[in-house]
Amino acid sequence: MIKKYSLNINKKVHQVEADENIPLLWVLRDNLGMEGTKYGCGVGSCGACTVHLNGQAFRSCLLPISALAGTEITTIEGLSANGDHPVQKAWVDLDVAQCGYCQSGQIMSASALLKNNPNPTEEEIENFMSGNICRCGTYSRIKKAIQLAATK
Amino acid sequence: MKKTNSNLSRRSFLKVTSLSGGGMMLGISWFASAKPEDSLAELNIEPVWQEVTSFVKINTDNSIKIFSPNPEFGQNVMTSLPMLIAEELDVDWKQVEVEQGNYDPKAFPRQFTGGSQSIRMAWKQLRTVGSAARQMILTAASQAWNLPVSELSTSNGMVTHAFSGKSETYGTFAAAAAKLPVPKDIVLKGNESFRLVGSPQKNVVGPKIVQGKPLFGLDYREPGMLIAMTERPPAFGMQLKSFDATAAKKMPGIVDVFAIKVYQDDHKFAGFDTRSFNEVIAVVGKSTWDVMNARKKIKVDWEVASEKKEMGMNHRENIVPSGLESTKKHYAQMLEMDKKPGKIERRDGEPEKAFAEAKHVIERTYTAPFLAHNIMEPTNTFAHFVGDKVRFVAPIQIPDMMVPSIVARLGIPRENISIELVRMGGGFGRRAYGHYMIEAALISKQANAPIKLIYTREDDVSGGIYRPSYQLTYRAAFNENKQLIAFHAKGGGVPESPLHANRFPAGAIDNYLAESWVIPSNITIGAFRAPRSNFNAAAEQSFLDEISEYMDKDPIAFRLELLQRAKDNPVGKTNDYDPSRYMGVLALVRDKSGWGKSENAGKKRGVSAYFCHNSYAAQVIDLRVNGEQVTVDQVTTALDCGVVVNPEGAKNMAEGAAIDGIGNALFGQLTLTDGRTDQRNFDTYRMIRHNEAPKKIDVHFVKNEIDPTGLGEPPFPPVFAAVANALYKATGKRFYQQPFQPQLIG
């Protein structure tokens, strides 16, 4: 059923008319034209669509719009004004990306991890990040980038 | 310019054009009828281009734009190809802005991403572009200052006259340079003079990637664009019988539902025309969510397809068998084929006699399943068909290979097809097969609207163009002194053979036999990072490990011994590899990993080496096994790919190859039951994850002056056997069937 929703995304309120079951992923990409949040699997298994919901990492492909009332959503577009979040800078410094498609989601997971655990151990990084698949195999660089960002 | 030292064709020459803003643009082209005295005016006629081409633009403000011609899927050619031009142009890399060239066979004749060939093919051509531009700038400066060229020098985009202290930017002379004839002799730098080539440079797109910019095909949109998806048979071997879309058409946002035929029945299939299903039902609607929901409402009758004959190019008939195939049956069929005589691919000496006289024979059979590419960005393409023209925005590895098929299917002239090339969220071979472009064009034509065709992850996994399932049986014969006297490789697959009969250890053993066979199938297969090599290496390098153990020899020493034989006194006329370079990577990985050193005595380590795509790679892998869990502590990679253009990007690729190889060796499999894939998404298709990645990866390059020979694929194949050989050390068990990890359970 089509309903009206008010979403707080990147500190801005967006009015959206949409089906109550539509996942946030497709609201962002199709309704709002915010394409930094990527579609990878649609079943919460790859992490490409990771966003922050009240500061925690969530898979936006599993979040129906009807569940988002009163929440603060942050997407990769809202992580920093100019791509200068410490995690983004570490990603550039260590030349992490290959194809780059999964990296929005990796960065959103990594920034949520550091927000809640500023000095994670290697094992904590590995476990937290295990929901994010990188098909090109940049895991080693991602881990180093998170460790670098943690020092900033 | 008949004589240059850049080894270009004699008919080649460079093309200059003035930019409206007063700058110059330089390209390189291969003109059928070029004369050395061709002037700028004559060069403005429509050229016929034949090989690699690229452009550099120099603006009056001294900004430099370099177009990267080849499609980018993460191999980082958008950085490394422009580096070649910038090196010879002698500009500051920071001045350079890089832009992806769109499909334009007149400007960029080799827009091909595959086979680890981009840098290899561009190595001299793109440097020639840069060098010619630099020489023209120098000539223009010499004329403006009335000074001999010999007294001028360049550095960082500046021309300097040392005696007088004069110094101006390239941009100052760009407009005048653009009016000059193209130089006849173009000199390239010697490798010892490189300043940029060989220096680590970051991915030029990195800052955009970390901000999630809409770089990918799936991110493309424009006003009025509709979304399309296709409903296809639930299993290989099935086809559309009939469907009822009444309910689907009533769903919110749905514009139309109709069937399309990807290729006509009489289509002559070229090499990259492979598609999983020929007739599919297109659903077109306003949004992705609308279309996803409407797909579920289509009532479809599928039926088992009968045997088909498809015409290949060169009038070769390809049989697509009928039936619903299963992995279990494939493995049984492959074992059956192994018992029958195969097609002899190579025979040296008297292998049958040697085996008959042998004191001992070791025989082992290796298998591997189908693998799905699992490109992170699912398959997609934008197409807008208007009148007799079609415009694409497409993630495609080899656009030029698809154009003839688009021409044939849509009946429009080649020049009416335009393709904007977008960054690809992975490729690995999957995006060499551009049937989705034809699907998108047909849907746009029928819907009379611009559309973006999207595959869901389930579409991609369950209807893929897979790495084939393979089997290889090796036999080694020994005399009473445990000396290797004969070698037999017999391999095949569903539906192609992986065998490379002229690769190592052919050439190193007096009595050698290689046989192949195939099993026809309706499962669609195609190139997957290092096709065939990715399995050959796994099987061969595991087998060599096992026989070296029987012979009481160190695995690396044994390989080096065989290679020394191939170098000193090769068997047979055709051996595809260079034993010296092979030995080079083995020696490097031995030294860098501390192989055989007492402090490493307790480590569970395996070694492997392979040659493919003109380059050589070796790995030593250290791992631990705890129950069903494998922890890879370290990967040491040695790579000989000739001169390394961008060590940062090259290391990243080799690290990725190690992780990709470990993941596929341990977990990768696409299995089928009655034509239906058992895996449909990442919840059932196990991919390697962060906590399973190696704790440390070291990459070492053999330093030499060999022109670049390729990088993306070569470090991938040997990983599988290095894992298998290390697992043997850890568990005492040999691993013959991929994937390995399920065999640790129970």
C-alpha cells in the first residue's frame, strides 16, 4: 500500500510516497537518487548497501520504509562533506579499492565500527567486517585502512 | 615517420587536432594510406584506425587531460595507461586529469579488457603518443624563442632554455604545436630514464569511490528512464512455453510485460555471444521495487527444451543437448570419459612403453566445480532505442565484440550504435559476454522508452556464464631409482577441456602424453579469471607436489630440476613457456618466504608456480587448520610480469588474486540439481570473507627489463595448489576435489 513517509537522511528531512514494504535501499536509489548505497544481494548477505541507522551499521536492503520513523539515517553521501572522514581518507591513502563497488558499504561498516569501538583489535575488525563481501579481494587493505583510521 | 624506435607499424602516424580553446589534442592512429609528409590539414580527413589509440589534450592553462581507452573493472588501467603517456610527455602526474574514453573504434581501436593484455599492448603505443606530443611542444618552443631544439629541455610540463633561463609551460606552446606536422622520428625513453613508470601511484578514481559517487552502470539514470528486468527459465535446459502477464501488468508502476528473443534462430554465434537463456520475459516499470514485485505475478509455463544446433562463426555447428543436468551426473560422466581414449594433444618419446616398463606409477584425479563470477555489481545496461539508433551506457569488457551482434539482431548500421563506457563493479570475464546489451536494446525498442535493465543477484548467480567444471588425471611413471621417466595428462570438462598440452611439465620429460575430451552440456560457460589455467595450475601443481614427495625431493628443488632440463635440453618443438622466467619466480618465492630455513620448520606451508598470459607467478602459503576452520597466516607471492608500471596497483591486484584464489579453492562452487543451480545468492554461495582472508600478503616482483607481460590473471591460478599443498602439510591428507573446505568437515 502506498503511504507517505518522512525520512531523516543525512540530517535532512525527505518526504517520500512509497509502498510500505519497500526497502530503504530502493528508496535511496530510485526515489531519492542517492546512489552511493549499492545493491549487491538484496538479502543482507553482502553488505554493499550498508547505512547507519542511529549510528549503527544496518543493511538497507532489509529495512522496510515503514520501520524507519523517528530514526536518523546516514548514507555514504552524508558521512562527510568532502570525502574527508578519517575512514575515507585512510581508504584513499592506502589505495584500497579495486573495482570499488563494495567500498561504500565497507566504509559505512568500518565507520560504524570505529564510532562504537575506537580501537578495535585485528580480530574485532575481521569479525565486524565479515558481513561485507569484497569480490576483488581487498580485505587486507581494508583492515590496514581501518587500523590507520583508528589512529586519527 | 617511417622510422621510429617504437616498433609501430610503418603505416602508423600520429594525429594532431586543434582544440577550440586553443590547445592541442594528439592521438595515435594507423592510417591505411598515410604518407610521412601528411600535414595537419590532410590529417583531418576521416581516418581508418587499426590498433591501439589514445588521446592527450593539452590546454593553454597547462592542464593535461589523458583519456584512458580501455574499460575499467578494477584492474586500475585508468591509472596505469595514462601513466605511460605522462611518462614520455614529461609532465607532472599531478597536472594530469584522467577521463574514461567512450567506445570509439576510430579513436581507440583496442578497447578490450581481458587476457591481462591492456598494459602489454599499450606499452609502446601510448608512450609514443606522449613522446610525440613532447617533441611537438619542443619544436613550437624552439620556433617561438628562435632557439635550436637541442638547447631546450622539458620537465614537469615546462620547457626550459638553460642558458638564458627562459622557462614556459607546455600550455603556452600547445596551440602552435597543434599546427605542426607530426614528427617523423619518435624516440622513446630508455627504461633507466623512467620517473613515473615504476613509481607507486594511487588509483585516480579513489577519491570518488570512497564518496560513493555514481560511477557504475547500475547508478546511471536519466529523465524518463524506466527499469526493466527479465524473468527466465528456472533451470538450464528449460525454455519458455507460454505465459500470462495479466496480473503482473496490473501491478503498480508496471508499463509493459512481453517476451523477447535475445538472438534470432539463424544467428551465427560469435565468440562472446554466449547467453544463458534465449527467450525471456521482460518486465518494464517505473521503479526497481515495482518491477521486482510484478515479476512474481507472471504465470509462466516452462518446458524442457529439445536438442538445438547453433551455428557458430566459420559455419561450425554447436550442439546444445537436451536435458536437465546435475553436478553428480557430471562427475560420474567425467570419470567415464577418463576411461575412454581421449584426443591426443601431444606425444613425446614413447610414453606407453615407459609406463609399461615402469617400476612404479602414481595416478591421481583432480576435479573442480562450476564457478559463478559473482561480480559485485550485478549485470545491467542502459539502452535507449530511437528510430534506427541505439545509445547504451554499458559495463562491458569488450564492446567491439558485441557491436556486430547488436547490428545483426537490431538491423541497424554500426555507426548508429553509441556506447558510453562506465566503470564496472567487477568483471572477471563475465562482462565479456554482452548479451544483456542486446536484451536492453530490444526491451527499449519494444517499450519505446529509455530503460535500464537490471539483473538481480539471483538472476546473476542462477543464470550465469560459468567457469566450467573440469577434471584432470595425471600419471607419473618412475624407474627403480625413483626417477621420473614418463608423464601423462588426460583432461576434460563440461563442456570444454582445460588442457594446455604444451605447457610445463611438457618439455621437461622425455616420454609425455597429453589427451583431452569434452562432455557437451547446456550449462553456459565462459572466461573466468585465467580461463583453464585456473584449474590446470591447481591440478598440476598439486600433483607435482605429491610426486616430489615420492621422489624424496624438495618441491621447489624438484620443479627447478625439471625446468633446468627444459631450459638446457627441451623435449619437443613447441613449449609455450620460458623456463628461465619460471625458475626466476620459484627462486624468488623460495628466498622471500624463507623456504627450507630452519626457523620455518614447523610451518604448514605449500608452494605452487604457474605460467599463463605471458607472465609467471609463484606462491608460498602458510596456514593452520583447526577442525573445519582454515587460517591462512601468510601468502608470499613472486611475480614476473616484466616492467611493473604502477607497483601500488600491481601489488593490489596480486593481493586480490591471493584472496580470490584462497576463497575459490576453499569454498567456491556452483552445483546443479536437475538443471537448477543449488546456489542462488550469497546466503548459499559461499564467498571468502574478512575473517577468512590471509593475515599477511607479501608481493615481490622479479626486477627485469622485459616489456610488461600481463598481471591481472597470472597470480591467480597457482594459489589453489599452494593451498592444497599446505593443507596436506597441516592435515596429512591430499586434496583432489575443489572446493577443499567441505572435506574438512566431519
